[in-house]
Amino acid sequence: MHKITIKEIRQLILDLRVLHASQFNRNFPTSGEMAVPMSFIESRAMESLCDVNVDQFERARNRLLKSGGKFMPSFSDFRDWCIGETWMSADEAWARACRFTADKSVQITQITKVALDEVQHLITDGYMKPAREQFINTYNAFVAKAQLIGRTQEMYVPPKQLEHNKKDHVPVSNDDALERLNALKQKLNIRNREIKQPQKLELKAKTIVPAVQEPWPDPFDQPNEYLEACERDGLNVPKTVIKHIGGTA
């Protein structure tokens, strides 16, 4: 929406001079030593209403024309009329936010939703007084910023949830399942091949064959053969034994 121009400012000054002539001339005399130039009045009005758009201005002007008030509003008061027509107060926003937590059909503004999200953890824990104070501070700060850039109040629209249609499972017959399996195999180019079972290796028990030991010669009957066997196996035979058995060393 377009911001107001000098055209709307001059229209406002004209309305004030007609509706509140005595107060206007007292605040902004046009003659005498204290005369105020019209260019100064226009600049003061434009400075106060620089962030007001045309719709806001027309709503506030309509209020001025129909109010019939005895006191002339200042330019800052007129600005509050412009902004106040489109923004709810922090107390009203808090009241709606509280109802919204219990009933999501209650309409709130986008800034109300942002401020509510900031204090939702306090509300959940039951700290309502700190939640209200923080909500009002946050709400007023965001409203002031929105007004500064010329935004208008917008209502919060909940995001659309994706519809999930749950389908009941319908089992198929064995013939249908086999037909679908064969069709899938054809698409994947799979051929059924019999896989021979690999030969199972079994551990055979080992047959232990006892070693055949050659009998030793008798030292008394075969003293020489006995001594040769000892020498072959690396056994030292004492000389007294050799002499006793009658062998020859």
C-alpha cells in the first residue's frame, strides 16, 4: 500500500482548520509575531505521519470527521488513530493468545503467534505472570517494527496439514502372488537355477598304528649285541656293567 503524500497532509491540515479553527490558530498562528509558516506545519505533519499508508490515513480521517470531538488531535495523536485502527493492543492480543492455546479456531495475528511461541514453555510450566510480561514486551516490539516499515496487521493462517489416507491391507491369493512374482522375475531377468549342494567335508578319524619296536637283545644272553644297541642309541654303559655281563667294550 502506498504511503501518504503532501496531498494527504494538506487535506488533514485543512480539516483541522475547519473543525478546530480556534485551537488550530492558537497552536499554529498564521499572523502576528508568533506566526508559523505553513511549510513548517506541513513538514511537522509529514514527519509524524511518514510511515502511514493511504488506507490508514483515510480510516483515521473518517474518524476525525465523524467524532465531533471538542479537542483537536495533535499530529502524533492522529498517527495513533491511523495505526490503532489496524493493530490490536498487547492486552487484547494476550487474551486472544490464551484462548488460542485451548481453541485453535480463535483468530490471532501473525505477530501474536510469534510472541506466543516465545512464551509457550512458560505457559506449559504454569508461569502465567512471567509469560504475560514477556509476551507483551515481545508483541509491542514486533508491532513497533512492523509499523515502522509500514506493514499492516495480518491474521495468522495455520499451515495446511497433509492428508493421510490410510489404506486397509487387502491380502491377495497365492495364485495372484505367484503371478506377480513371475512378472517381477521377468522384469529382472532372473532364471531359476538349481544350485547343487556343495560336498560336505567330514573329518575322518585317524587310525593310530602303534610303532613296531624291535626287541632289545638280552644283556646276559647277548652281551655284545646289547652293547651294540646301546652304542647305536647313544647310551653310555659303565665299564663295571660291561665287565659284569661279560661283554667286550
